[in-house]
Amino acid sequence: MGPTLRIHHLIGPGSTSQVHQLQAGGAAVMVWIHGGGFTFGSAIESVYNGLPLAAVGDVIVVTVNYRLGVFGFLSTDDKASPGNVALWDNVMALKWVQQNIEAFGGDKQRVTIFGEGAGAEMVGFLVLSDMAKGLFSQAIIQSNGPISPDVGPLTEECDKVLRQKAFQLGETVGCSTSDSAALITCLQDVDGNDLIQAQLAIYEWIYPVVDGIFLTMTPLEAYASGTYNHVPMLIGSNAEKGTFFFASNPMFAEYLTQPDPPFVNRTLFDELLASTFKTFAVGEGAVLNATKMRYIDWSQAEYEDADYYPSLMQLAGDLFFTCTVDTTARHHSSKNKVYRYLMTHVPTVSYYNYAGVVPGPRWIGAGHAEELAFVFGGAFAQGSLWAYLTDDEKVLSVNFMKLWTNFAKSGDPSKESPSSPPISQYIWPEFSSPGLEYKVLDLNLSTSRALRSDQCYFWNNYVEDLRAMLDDENCVDSGGSSQWASGQLIIIATFIFQFLF
């Protein structure tokens, strides 16, 4: 087992890519790492068709498969199975690119890694790993990053919890033992489908670990020490990321085909918030109460029919996406070029075009993964549902592809090459503190600053200080599934296979 790759390169009459094979250097290379919560997804999903991106940007697009779930992240917290195998797969893929991409007309000195969701988190971990040193020159992070609640607290206590779950997995499939090596030997003979079913029953979520090899320290420690890969970074998220909290929860599955979002009363709000905080070890007690104080609309809270959907949607978007991007951007920009974005455009055809219903649930807004069709030019792929996008949206998609590929070619999204002048419509200010400027990815390609700074100060400073004061940074094994985490993989996997393949 190991990584598999697909290479998208437009070669034909009139293509400048033909010239790349004859010239020194060659075309810039973009290596895509798909998302899927570290448990599902594939490089062959139709949304990742790299031909439009390769054609518009005159680049080579490589999409990578890696091992998922327990096959890619099983950890016994020792050398028998140290975890992070999926991340090693990505390193192997990048080494293959370095060794072979010139044969496809590519420039191994200009390799950009990019990914969305868990793929973005993996890009972030590659930036932090010495194992990936010299294997890429730029990084694009779409959604979140390596400093996020859904990659685990990365503590020794969490490592012990993952070890316990590994042995629970063994017991479930008939591999009862107390020895790590014996456990792994036995698991290697178990049917893969049985392991997947056992994983769904045992793991609420699965994530990388500080294994001492791929990751030798936590992301915050790596940034503090300066021991990471110093490359330009393009990073951002979407304005309504918090709708994913509902779109991925089977409790709200019926709303994927309805025009309006679910109604959330105070009781359900409290239950969902408490279970999510417990599952992802965000905090309890004072942290939970402070979060309610920050996000509840207290001008409406005394009404019995008050709707807490907006509060929970904004909270989830800030906690898992917007503010994880903020902290990564701040740390990385202290010593490197960073370009930050926020997608605000609401597509007329949603990524969550569930069961073939066009245009999809409008309440998703500019939600999780909605940028993918624009980055990959889905409107220009044969047979794509995104062919229904408006003409203005197709122009926006071309702009997305130009910005992404310009960055891959020059390290600056406004320039097609390091020596070329900036393209006026693509001028993109660097993110820095205190400037905090970012590009708004809408039909106008405007610029703004200080994205949700109050909320991100709450999560990245106030809550962290509060947790440190309370010593509330333990890895929580709730012993049961939260109302969100327990079912999100099942419904998303169902969606992926019904719609994207």
C-alpha cells in the first residue's frame, strides 16, 4: 500500500506546455491533497479534474491518493505503529514528483502543494515537517490549517487515548492482545472492510500525532522555534464555513434538499455545543460559559422561540475554520510571505448539490468546499453540474485559477512570473500584523482587513489563556459519540459517492 498519483497536463497543438518539455525549467507543478476528515475521499473525485486548471494556468496538476482512517493514522504510540502513515505517503508522492516530473515537462524547483479541509491540514503539517524539506516551494491552504481543534490537541495524553483505541479496534476484530507488535501483525490479516466498520464504531475522529519523526513538535512549538519550511503561503477560508456543522450532521440531513436552514432552540444549542466541545477537547465549564456569552444573541435569548442557528453557525465557522486560518497566517507571516483570502461569493450551484437537486441548498452560502469548483474550473469540465454556473461565475472561476496558478508560478498571486509586473485586477496585498489585509474572493475581487478579529482574539488568545489558567487542555475520550462527530463521516461519505463520482 502507498500513495497513487494522477497527472493532469494539457499537451496539444498550440499549447505552450509543449515548449516546456524542450526548455530548461519547465512548467510549474501543483500537487493536490484531497480532504475528507482523514477518513474518506479520493483524488479521482470528479471535482478534482485538473485539466481546466492546467489549461488556464499552463501548469501541471498532480492529484495524490493516500491511506485513510486507521490505514493511514493508526497509532499505538510506539514504533509498532507510530501513526502519520498518510503523511509519509504524501512525502513519498512529493519525492516521486522531484524524481520524475521533469519527464512530464515540469519544473521540480516550482512545486506548490495545495489542499482543502483535511488536505489543507496535511499541507500545513508538510510545511512543519523536516521530512518534507526541499520537496516544495509554495503552499496553499484552503479551509483551515495545522493549528485546529479537529487535528487533536497533539498531547501525550491524546497519544495514550489513540493507543487505547488501537487496542479496542483489535478486540473488535478478533485481535485481542496487549502487545503492539502482535496487534499490528494480527490486524494486517483482517479484512479491510471489517477494519473500516470497527473504526466507525470506535473512533469519533482520527488525526495525526507528534510521532518524533514526521512531526517532532506541535505546530505552535515549531513556529516558535522557527524549525519549519519557510515558503510563501496562500491561505484562506469561506464566509459561511459554519454551515458545514449542519450539512455534515445526519440529524439535519433532510435540510440538504430544503431552501431554509434548520431551526435550533436553546436546548439543542446547549446539547450540540457541549458534546462538540467534549469530543474535540475544546473545554468545559468556564470555557463553555465564556463561549455562550460571546456568541448567544442575548437580545433574543429570553424568547422561547429564539433561533440559535445563526449563533451556532458562526461559532462553528470561527472555531474550526476562520480563526484557525487566522492563527496560522499570523504565525507564518512573521517570517514569510502570506496571502490571505475569504471567499464570500455564494455559488448558484452548490457543492452540496445533494442527490442531483439543482441548485442545492442555498442556506449553505459560501460554505465548506464551495471554492473547489472555482479553483478546479468545474464549469469547464465536460458533463459537470457546474456548467449551470452563470457567466459571471465562470469569469470568477477563471480568476480563481489565474490567482492560484500565478502563485504557483511566481510565489505572488498577482504575477505570472517572478519578473513580470503585477496584473492590476489581481493585486493582492500581503497579510501581516498589524495590517491584516486579505483578498475578498467575490465577483469584484475586492480587498478588506481584520477578518473577524474580535472573534479570533476570543478563540486564539482569551480562550487559550483561560484554558491555561484552568489547566483545561486534556484529551477527552467521551466514551461515546457526539451528536456531530458520530455521524458526520457516514453522511459525507454517502454524499461523496452519490454525487462526486
